[in-house]
Amino acid sequence: MTPLQPRNANVLAFHIENTSGLTPYLQLVQQITHALRLGHLKVGDRLPTVRDVAAKVAINPNTVLKAYRHLEVQGLLVSRPGRGVFVAKELAGPSAHDQASLRRALLRWLSQAEDAGLDAEGMQALFANTVRQFIQDQAEAS
Amino acid sequence: MTPLQPRNANVLAFHIENTSGLTPYLQLVQQITHALRLGHLKVGDRLPTVRDVAAKVAINPNTVLKAYRHLEVQGLLVSRPGRGVFVAKELAGPSAHDQASLRRALLRWLSQAEDAGLDAEGMQALFANTVRQFIQDQAEAS
DNA sequence: AAGGGTGTCATAGGTCACTAGGACAATAGC
DNA sequence: GCTATTGTCCTAGTGACCTATGACACCCTT
């Protein structure tokens, strides 16, 4: 049986948004990548079964397989036939302390944005736009 | 000739990213929508020519047309054959003052994130994750 | 040895997005 | 009127992605 570590169950809340415009398997890739980057998944952790994910998010098992394979090619996952799919490599991310600090600061900003009347899309728009400006300024400063 | 207002030239810097996973015409839709939401485009402003955009970002004119039509259906744009495509409606966004304030706060946060070693993807991951948490908390608090 | 759970593969079909190339209609300026 | 520019449309073709269904190979437990 070897049930999943309960930790994963909470963190890996797979979800498919049909309105995002992003193709389903790439949505899964992105969610797993984010979990790896934020330290929610550690090397050796086992991911949910292909069939389980497919049933949960209501897509075809082949689509889930495609997402897993995509990450396996990048060396982030390893799939062992008959056993499951496991994390093979973690992504560089902030330390737990820094992450908590950044998250708190971001939550304060979100409250401020909400008070200004922004909805989720507005926040996303402003963030995307500002990040773009930030990156561009960095490049010019070099 | 009625050249474009120089304002648009700087703000509407169309760009197609092949790595984003988002389909090209939706990338244009998103960029225009963001510009509308942030007040970079005003009612009556003229958008770049279908053929101009197609040439600039190296995609087919039909793809640009699809993006424009997508926004026209939503009542955000109006296309006048022989004249061009114009902004028909603006989207609710923060006031100029609030926007400037939010942008400054966000820039500070980005500097902090950069100091913590995050790259653009890491920032994006943390933002997406935190927004999701924020929205969820809002829903539960109702 | 037997069974169940797992990853994997193959086939076939459908939908959607993009491309290429050309042509037409409306508008503005000469 | 003529011409250039603009939005619009059409056809055909290509490719990516997803689905449904079934089957196989591997591993572990019993």
C-alpha cells in the first residue's frame, strides 16, 4: 500500500483551470515545478499515481503521463515502473526563513491592493507589468 | 496618416514568448487587457495595425485579427474597416495614485526577493502561490 | 505462484491553433 | 476617379494536444 506522505496531500492540490489558456499538462508541470521551487516537495518524495491524478482533475491518464515525462526529461522526476514517480532533484529556492518573510510582505501588499479595489486579475496584471519593468531595469543597469 | 499617439508606442510593446506555453493570440489578448486595466490605453485610442503587429512579432495577420476580434466580442475594442481598431471601453483599475503606490511597494518587495536569491521564476512561483492562499483565505472568511 | 497496483505504450479520432496565400470591402487622401 | 491603407474573409494544410480504450511490463505483497 505505502500510502502517500500526508504532507504531499495538502501541498500538491492539483487543479486544472480551463480559463487559464494554458494547456492542461503544462498546468500540472507548472504546479509541480512551483512545489519543487518552494520546497514543498523533497528528493525522494513520491508523487500521486498517474491514475489518481487523472481521476482527481478529470483528465486522461496519458495527459498526466505527459506532464510527468516532461519533468523527467529535465531530471526533476524519476519514474520507476511498478513503484511510482519520485522527486529526483529540487529547485533552488529561498530559505524557509526568507520565504516566510517574503510571503508575509506579499500578503501585506495584497491587502493593500485589495483595499485599492483590485481584484485577482488586477493584482496579476500589476505584478506582471512591474516584474517586467524590474527585469528590464536590471538588464539596463548592467 | 493620423500617426499613433506616441504614448501607445512605448506602452504597447507587444511581445510573444514561445516558452510561456500560452497560445500566441491569447498572449496578445492578455497584454492589451493589462494595458486597459492599468490605464495605459484610453477610450478612443487607436491600436497598431493588424499587419504591423503581425510583422513586428512575426506571426500571421490572422492570429492578430483573432486577438482583436476576441476583445471586440467583449466590447473592449471596436474595429472600423479602413480606419483601424480603437479602444471602446476601459477596465476598472486602481487610481493613478494608488497604482503608483502599489508599484513602489512591489518594487521594494522585488528587491527583497532578489536579495534572497530568487530569480524571475521564483518570484512568479511565490506570487502565484501566495495569491492563491490569499484568495482562499478571503473565501473562508466570508 | 497469484493478484493488485504501478508506469508505459499503441491506436484511433476529434478539436483547436497557427500558417500560407490570396482576395474583397470600406475608408481616407490625392 | 485613383490609389494606398485598413479590416475582413476564404481555403487548404500542418501540427499540437487531448480523449478513449485496451494492452503490456514491472514491482510488491500475499
